[in-house]
Amino acid sequence: MAVPLRKMPADWEPDPAPTDADPFRFGWRPKFVCLPGGEVVEQHVPLTAEDLLDPELGDETLVQGGPHAKFSVGLFELLERHFEDDTGVLVTFDMKMIWGIPGILNPAPDVAVIQGAQDKDEARQVFDVAREGTRPCLVIEVVSPQYEETRRNDYEKKVEIYERAGIPEYVIVEPVFVRGLPVRQLTGYRLGPKGRYQPIRPDAEGRLLSETTDLLFGMAEDRSLVVIDARTGERLLRPSQIAAAQEAAEERARVAEAEAAHLRAELDRLRETLPKD
């Protein structure tokens, strides 16, 4: 029986692309054509939203541009740093997955966490599940909300793809910068006993727990994405955030030392005013 399409969140839906929309808004694929005179020229074939579900090496896609790229890269760097000392965990960015399952498209998730990778330092262009002997335990897609077609890919078509590919957990992060909010909502799925996706229920603070990675995904008061190590309760920080925190700590230490020096000087001054025996 066909898997029913999941409905996207109903509080806001992007407008369909106008009929005169840029045909290259999703990118292009090179095509080499031999002209009658024998000259070979390169032509650009526009990609469709369907092409993004099964990209080819050499596709020049535009969906990683702007805020989507900044957010996706930041999330990738955050998780890569968190798992950098774990030789058995590979974090990939925009890497095409080859499931080896007939009839299933092979997308390139924005971020994927893969446990049991044989060599995390191998220079891969694709991740071949059959050859590697493992598959992602967690896939994260960052929604590009300006395009209805790509948003529908993340909320509907990829849910079915990752379910059929046996991905234990799938998390969708939707940053809506056009409304002034860096993160708008989180949606998660986890494979149930029958191999079908069930929604991940948020905790009392609205956070989603990834059981395969022991990571909590939530939102801060400013609506920015927060990732927490559920085992320690510590928030994962990017290098820039760590540097800023260290700088703030050093500044607090300098202020505390200055105040201590001032108090010592004041104490010495008071001692000078005391009558001597």
C-alpha cells in the first residue's frame, strides 16, 4: 500500500513559483553538444526540484546559497566538532547517499551522522551504503522556505525516501529568515517497530531527542537552534562561540583581578591610617 504523503505545517505555505520564474533557480546540469561544424559546446540544463532528490555528480545546484548554506554549514561544523574524537562516527555535508535499493531515489542530505564508518578520513564523493556496510543513523535537512517545491521535498518526499532506506531518525529544521526568526520550527521522525516513521514527540521544553546520537535539538529564547549533549546537558558550541565565551571569561577574570587589586590597595590604605602601637 502506498505511503500517504505527510502534510507540511499549515500555518504558513510558500506561494507556488510564478510561470515566469527563473528556470535555473534550483541550479543546472552541464550538457555537451556537438554542433554541425564539429564544435563541442557546453549547455546548461536547468534542474528541477525532482532532480534535487537524486543529484548527479557535477550538478551545479543553487540551493546551498544564502541563509540556507550558512545555516547548514554551521550545523555541520557543530556536529563534526562534537564527534571529531570518535573514530567510528562520520558526519557528512551535502553528500549523495547510494542506498543500493531499487526504486528509491538517492538524495544528498544537508547533514548526516553515520555510526560505524570504517574510515572517516577517506575522501568520499558519495556514501555507498552497501560498500560501507552501514547507513546514517540520523539525517537532518534544512528547509529552503522560499521555494514551495524544495520545502515539499523535505516535508513529504524525503520522509518516504528515508523511511524506505531504513534511516532510524530524520530531523527537519526550518529557519525562516524572511520573517526575522532564525529558526521557525523543528520536526522529527523515528522508525517504529514496523519500520514506519512515527513523529518524535518533543519534551516539555519543545526539544527533540535523537536517541541514536544522544543529542537534543531545541530553540533558544532568540529562536536560534540549540544542540545539547543529552548525556552531559552541555550545549554544543561552534569555534566562534567557544572563542567568544573564552574571551568573555577572560574579560570577567580581568575585571575580577582589577577589583581584587583595588580592594587590596584600599585595605593597605586603611592599614596606613590605623594608629601604630
